[in-house]
Amino acid sequence: MSTPSESPSSAPAVSKGLEGIVAAHTRLSDVRGDVGQLIYCGYDIDELAGKVSYEEVVYLLNHNHLPNPKELSELKTTLAGYRELPQGVIDMLCRLPADCPPMHAIRTGVSALGCYDTIADDDTMDAQRRKALRLIAQIPVVTAYFHRARQGKPLVHPDPTLGEAANFLYMIDGEKPSAEKVSTMDMCYVLHADHGMNASTFSARVTIATLSDMYSAITTAIGTLKGPLPGGANEGVIKMLQEIGSLDKVDAYVDECMKQKRKIMGIGHRVYKVLDPRAPHLKRMAQILSAKLGEPKWIQMSERIAALMLEKKNLHANVDFYSATVYYSLGIPTDLFTPIFAIARTSGWTAHVLEQLADNRLIRPQSVYTGPVGLKVTPLEQR
Ligand code: COA
């Protein structure tokens, strides 16, 4: 048996997790981890949050400037007009197993949408832009239809008079949402729209850089976001809060996690080494909603966990930490938390796909081989 050969001394250094590797120029967003700043096309997230709607952010990411009223109105009309799904996709979503996790259903739904779109492989920029907007409009519909179907409830069809956040809430609940619910969800969409070269965005860019198609790129991104490290942590936060149960048990729980080296969901970040700038906005919304619902224990427990983690490990809460309490307070089922992240992030993913296409180069890193060399084949019957 041969032993692995030494890597040649001239082998390039490996950056595990591609940490510190710069993979692209982008005009879309900048994550400044050292100062806790997030910028979309020149605007600080603190400047945008509460002042612009999700649709304005969609426009910003697509055009690099905020829309005027006419441009915004045209975009809203276009998105509302794109919401309808092919009947074949609706039938397929209704036939999926009811216990299928929604992220699987959405990934499958987006892939299926590509089968029905006659311009799926049209690589003109005009067609790519149309597909981008169609996906932004259709992924919430895929999510809502699957969610209704899995409960055996009649599907609620999109309402073209409603904006993106309101229409999604309407389609999952079957009733028109309150203005407060809509503005909260809209702000969550704004905060989640883009985030630099995160794992799912990178995966979308890798796929489109092969000159595959928009549906394949977004399917890839959804599969990447699904993992608990980048996107699925918000679900873990609610499970953790439920497991802890009450404020007086938080300290012991955190101590036990520290002892067992178990990670606390919603805490820590690969890039932000100070506070994630999205977290204070979500925290404020979580505080308001918890007070209104008369169920302050979730936010109280969250605040205590965040304080302990800062004190013990100098780690801050990330976007998932308080968004979990916000969605929970809005009555959204836990397994739709990550799909909502995907719905909002589709604006960023598609904008990155368009940006990659505008100046494309195949993304193809290398690896350092650490296996043996020079092995000889032993005939099958002698092995
Ligand atoms: N709970 C407890 N300790 C944590 C932690 C957490 N959530 N996140 C990081 N740490 C600790 C690690 O154990 C490690 O400690 P050590 O140096 O004593 O071994 C140190 O902080 C560095 O952690 P590391 O895992 O190397 O950081 P990373 O940059 O690779 O990971 C995350 C970043 C986000 C993957 C990580 O913080 C994590 O898993 N967080 C929980 C999941 C989550 O909320 N994800 C959503 C991100 S938006």
C-alpha cells in the first residue's frame, strides 16, 4: 500500500473555507466586518431600513440607483404580473409529501419553473433580467402554495394589488395582513436582500459562471442557504428558546453549551467581528412585537443569551438571532423562517447572477492533492 506523497513544497497555500479570498468585484453590497457596516449600492443599511420598501431595494440592486415613483410603480406592476405559476408546477407542489421540509420544496419548485419557462436558456441580458424579476415574484408564491397544500388547505392565489411582503403574508394566512405585519415583514426583506459574497451568493455565481441558466443558479443558491451554518440558524434559535423554556434557565443553558462546546444558534459570524448591523433593527422589531403580544419572555431570553455570549466569548448576535423572534411573534411557522430568508435574498442572488454575466469568467479554483501517486492497478480478481 502506497503512502500519501508529500505535497510539493511549491504547492500553493490552501485557504480553508476560502477565508480571506476575494472572488469578485461587486457594486451590489459591501460587508464591513470590522466596523459592523452593511452597504447596498452606496447606501448604509441603517439609512435604508425603515425608509425604503423591499421593492425599492430590488430596483436599487438591479439599477444601482433608487427608483423614482414611476419606476417603482412599473416594477411593482411587473412583479405582480409575474407571480402566476405554470399549472404543472402548482400540481407538482401539491403532490410533494406534506412532511417535506419547505426548503426542499422551494428548491424543487424553482428547478421545475425552469422546465416551463420558454426563455430558460435564452442568454440575452434582456431575457436574464426578465427571469430575475420572475423568480423574485414567483419564489414567494412557490413557498405559499406548498405551505397551504401541505396543510390540506385551499390555495390562496396572489393578489396583484398587494406588494411583495403583503402578498406573501396573505397567501400563507388566507387573510389580508395588518399594516404593522406588512411593514415588519417588508423591513425583514430589506435587511436580508443582499450580503456580499456569502456562501449562497457565491454558489449562484459559480453556477452561472459556467453559462448555465438563471434557474440552475438560484436552485444552487437555495440548496446552499438551506444549511444551518449560513441560513437555517434562525429556526435553530426558536428551537433553542423553546428548549430553554424560561428566563431563569438561560444562564445554566449557556454554561452547559460552553462546557460541551456546543454552538449557540444566531451567535457569531464569519465576517462581522463586531455587531451585525442588521441585528439592532431586528431586535427593535422583536421588542415591539413581544410587548404587543404580551409575551415578553422570548425577547428577554434572547437579550440575556446575547449578553452572556458577549461577556463570555466576545461574540455578537447575528441576523438570525432576533429575526427568529420577529417571525415567531408574527405567527409564522418555524420551518418557513429560512424560506423567508430565501425569498428576500432572491433579489441579491439574481442581481449577482446578472453582475457575474456582465463580466463573466469561469470560477474554477484549484486544490492541493494530498493522495498517493504512482499506484499500479492490481487485477480485479487479485484484489
Ligand atoms: N456559539 C458558541 N461559540 C461560538 C459560536 C456560537 N454560535 N460561534 C463561534 N463560536 C466560537 C467557536 O467555538 C470558536 O471558539 P474557540 O476559538 O474557543 O474554538 C470561535 O468562536 C470561532 O468560531 P468559528 O466557528 O471558527 O467561527 P466561524 O467564522 O468559522 O463561524 C459561524 C461563523 C456563523 C459559522 C459560527 O459563528 C456559527 O456556527 N454560529 C452559529 C450558527 C449561526 O448563527 N449561523 C448564522 C450566521 S448569519
